[in-house]
Amino acid sequence: MKTFFSTALALCLLPAAAWGSVTISSPANGQTLVSTVHYAGTATTSTCPEGVASMGVYVDDKLIYVVNARMLDTELVLEAGKHNTVMQEWDYCGGSTVASLSITVTGTSGVFVTSPANNGTVSSPVSYVATATTTSCAQGIASMGVYVNNKLVRVQNGSSLNTQISLSPGAQRTVVQEWDHCGRSTYVPVNLTVQGSEPTGSEGESELANLQRDNGWENWGQIPPDYVDCSPCSGIEWSATQGISSPSESGNATKYSTSGTSPYAVVLWVDPVIGSYSTHNLPDTNHTLVPSLHNFTYDTDLYVTNLSVTAVLEFDVSMYMNGIGMFFGTQCNHLNGGEWDVLNNVTQHWSATPMACNLVNGWNHITLQFQRGANNSVIYQSIAVDGTTSILNETFAPFSVPSDWYGITVNYQMDGDKYQSPNTTYLDNLSLTYW
């Protein structure tokens, strides 16, 4: 991913008011905070037609966070004490503007980790036990989670966390975080050295890796207004080419292309990973595996070639058993709203989330976490793009399906724009983790 600032700019914090403006919405100047500080702001430029390229946060003259967008929204852990902080924007024309403020950090966190100990040496799987408290949100704690090397790998609802996580040998940077019902969060770092061999999984956790390479993907087109599966379809053409070495993160990506004449037509690719027609020799003929599963992580690297014609990209996990359907549908609604949406299984309508979909031309890393809750409810837990995570905890009821539908699929879908412009994307390192 291209970084839109130079060393010279990074060292120069003098404002250039003529270039644009930076508006900080959080934190407030002079505010006293706990260790986690919510930074949020927007930037504009009046002299650069290409607009704002990136924004960053300096703390005590050190650049500690950068996002390639005109909006910044993140949480950073700071040491106790007084800090001079600066939020800065860089535009595509080489201009830059800053806004400054001072804050005081108390060093008191709302997250209390019993296990593991920070800077400890452990064996995999690692037991995480923690609790969280909040003094400012009357509704209390919504959920807790664990990040491993900036990737959210586990979320549990409520104010306590008790789970085991498989970690690879070596140094691991982990974080235990809580989110309250008022939209705020705190977290504490837990740095570890992991001994032993490669992890084999815990709590029944399993991973199906490199799904983009699978033989057995199914595909259909869908034409508006009915969007009924068809193959072939009049008005849309598509292809999927495996074994792509460039662009690729692993050397074995899959290229997805669509074109045609029917506006807003879509193409859906489906990989039946478990159950009927399993591509991983997991037919589950005794119907014991699928009913035991409650948690899913969809993780992939996505390469976008042309954002201007990328209307909607959809990433799904579907689960079917006993006449019940649970469709964890998540889409980046890039051209039609600019936000991430999740699917209401009952109404079959998309529900907008608070998270903006800020993909870039080039590689994007996407991680989605889902959970099958009580009464087979569909719970959208979180969306993460390039390390920026939005906790959702949105719950919907399931829907009815034919009794012979059984299994789990991983899906990818590309929606056309109003011209059905030719478009190409790539997936790499696509995986489904389940437990």
C-alpha cells in the first residue's frame, strides 16, 4: 500500500493554512483520559484538485499512526502523563496541514487481564482470561476481544473473556480490548514469547486455508430486477482464473472478472467447504460437525484494480441445517453509500453499519467475524480492514430453507455499476476459521 507522506513532511509539523484544514472531533484539547485515546478527525484541501491523500497522528513529536484517507478514526494506547499531540493531513499535491492539542493520560485502564502475563513466556494454545469495567457508560460493556499482531482473532460478548487461542512460536504482540455500549473502548497490550511447535488448534478451532485455490467453486450470474441465478446469462459475462502469480501475496491468487451490458448485474462465486459437495472432504454425512459450530472468521487479501467501477463487493459465509438458513452476508457498498452493510436474513434487505468502506486500489486485508447465537440467530461481530476494526454486535433472526440444504459455504460476489463496466479483482490467502 502506498504511503502518502515523505520523510521531509514527517519532520515538518509547521501548519500551512493555505493548503487546507484539519478538524479534530476527538479528543478534546485539555481532556483527561484513560490509557486508550480515541482519535477522530477529518481533513480538507482547498488547493489540491486530487484531494487529501492521508492523515496521521503524532504524539510528542513521534508519528504513531497513518491512514490513507481524508477521515481518521482510531484508538491508540498512550503512557500515563501529559502529551502534546498533532493530527496532520497530506494532500496529493505535496501540501500539508496540522491541528494540535494537549491531553493528559491517567494510565488507568478498564481492562484487567488475569492471564497471560504481559512479557511472559507461554505455550500454545494460550489461555486468555480477562474482565472489563466502565465508569462512564451506563449500559456497561458490550464485548471483549483479542488482537494478535493487529488482527482481531476472537470476540466474546459481555464483560468477561475466557478463551484459548493458538499462537505461532516466537514473539507475538497481542492486545485485550473491551467495547462498551456507548461506542467507547479501552485495551491493554499483552506481549508474549510463544514456545513450542506450530499450533494445531484449540477448542475445536480449525482453519480452511487458501480457499481461492479450491477446485469445485460454483458460480452464477444474476440479472435485475429479480436476481435469479442463471448460467449463462444474457447481459453479463464472467470468469475466474486461478494460479495468478502477479498481483499476488502468496504467488497463487485467483482473478475474478465481470463485464456485460445489463446494468447492476452481479456474479456470485460459491465454495461448498463443508457438507454436500464439500471441496475439503468434509461431507459431514452424520450431521455432527455443522451443528457443533458457532464461530466463523472470514479472512482474505483483496486486490482492487479500479475503484471507480467497483460498485459493491460481497463476502459471505452461509450455514444450513435442519431447515434453517443462516446467511452471514457482508458487503462493501462502495459506490452506492460508501459503507459496509450486513444482511437482515428475514427481510433480505441490507442494513448499513457505521463503518465506512474505504478500500484502495491495490491490496486490502479484510477480516470478518460472525457467530451463530441463541436460537440460531445471526450475529455480525466485527469488520476489520487493514487493521481498522469496527465492532458491530448486530443480531438478526435466521430464515427457513428446504430440509435437504445442509452445510457451510464461503462466497464472494461482484456487483456491476450502472454501465456494467468491465471490472477485475483478485482474492488471495482466503481462509475460513471455524469452531
